Amino acid sequence: MHKPNEEITLLCGERHNVDMDFPLIDYRAADAPQRLCLSLRETGFAALRHTPLQAVAIRSIGREWLGFFRSPARQACLWDPVRQDGWFPPEVSEVAKGHSQRDLKEFFHGYAWGRWPDGVSDAARRYADQATGLAATLLAWVQAGSPENVRAGYSEPLPRMIEGSDRTLLRVLHYPPQVEPAPPGALRAAAHEDINLLTILPAAEEAGLQVQDRQGRWLDLPVTRPEDEDQLVIVNTGDMLQEASGGWFPSTPHRVLNPVGEAALRSRIALPLFLHPRAEVRLSARHTAGSCLDERLRELGLKT
């Protein structure tokens, strides 16, 4: 049974030392655009501090949505395999490409045009709007920081690709407590790459999110400590930006480890914002944004 005052932390992962050598970029600094592009180029990930996203708001949203995932109200928002919105229960959770076990999670897909649960405030929608604005700024930084030959390959400027898009997605993730041992090989999130242009993720309050570097080593991403007022924000490149940039900005494998000890008894909520272009945007000779998305959804078992 869950205790009424169960501790909530964003995202998840086992307790272990975080590699604080992963650079933190001050969003307000004059060299932030250059440092962001360099970090995305080298690892596919970047960690920002002093962004407009606020830790107190993120924590409040997490508490509210934990109540949703515990309530019967989620049944009224069961996922739609065509629209791809609504509540995705654990039994239809993703199977990462190359893996056989489903991830140990459930989630809600919220689009600007999509369904929204009764009794849940619009705080997460306001967060999604704010995170989308931040993502658009960062995408403009990536455009400006792309080498000339890479920029020449973009079918249109990166910021223009998202104008009028209805596919940008807020995913509210719930990683349930692991009272029983996880099935062999199953993780809260197995190694995978994201589909979209950029992902915006408020950093966890516990370690566990890792990215794989070019040498095959798993690096820990920084965390937002429970006492911190500044919300760290993790940014990463998705497959669509990798495709559009001809691989200059790599979409790199990342995963979320299973927690251990007392951490295994706590729920985790995460709020990734996936920035998508319009479906007709040409990413490369072989893919539009729409065809790239359809291909990946079929690989994940979320679309037939």
C-alpha cells in the first residue's frame, strides 16, 4: 500500500553517484547558444540551469498527476490508437526498439487539440506552452549554430518547421513503485532514442537517467535536488533533428534505471515535452516528419 504522504520525485532511477562533470549551461549566459550546440553535437544531450521553467510548478504538477494515475478517472481517457492521445496503461507501454520487455511505466499523451482528464487542472497545459516556447528558442540556437553545409541541407529553417505544427506532445509519465522484483531485462525505460526534433525534460530529483556516449559508456545526467529552487532542464536531440542535420546532431541512446532500496517504493512523475515539426516537413530525401513518426510508432508497437 502507498502511504498518504508518499514522497514524489520527478523522473526516476536507482540511488547512485551522479557524474557532475556533465556540464551545466547557464541559459542566461551570452555563450549559452554555442555551449548548447557543442553539448548536443558531442553527446546529444545538454543540461540547462536558470531557464524560465520553475521547480515549484513542476513539483505541483507531479503531485496532481499522481492523483490522476491512481484514480478510476484514467479509464475514461483510454488511449486512442489512431489519435495517439489519452492514457496508455502499463500493458500497452512501449517496447523499445531491439528489446523484448515492455517499459515499466504508464503515461498520458496531451496534445493542444487532444483530450484532457476531468478534474485535472490546466497547470500541465500551461507548462507545455512554456516548455514549447523554451524549445522554440533552443531550436533557433541550433539553427544558428549549425555549420553552413548542415544549414544548407535543412529544407527550411528549423524554427519554421514547427510553425503550425499540431504534433508537439506533452507526455506525463508515471513510473509505478516496484514492490516486486522487475522481470528480467525490464527497465523503467530501456535504452532508446527519441523521435522528435528536441526534447525538453525537467531534471529528476533522483539519479537514474543516463545517456550513452560515443565510447559506449553510460553517463549520469544531473539532477534537481529536492531543496533546489532552480529547476535544471535536460535537452536532447531526437531522430528528426538527426535526420535533418545529416547526423551532425546525433540522437543518442538513453535509459532510466530501476530504483533500489526505499526508492523502489516511490512513484515517479516525469514531464517530457517532445517538439515536433509539421507532418509534411521534409527532413531528408527519405523522410518527412510524418513518415519518420509513423515508422517509429510501428517499431514501438503503438501503431499498426
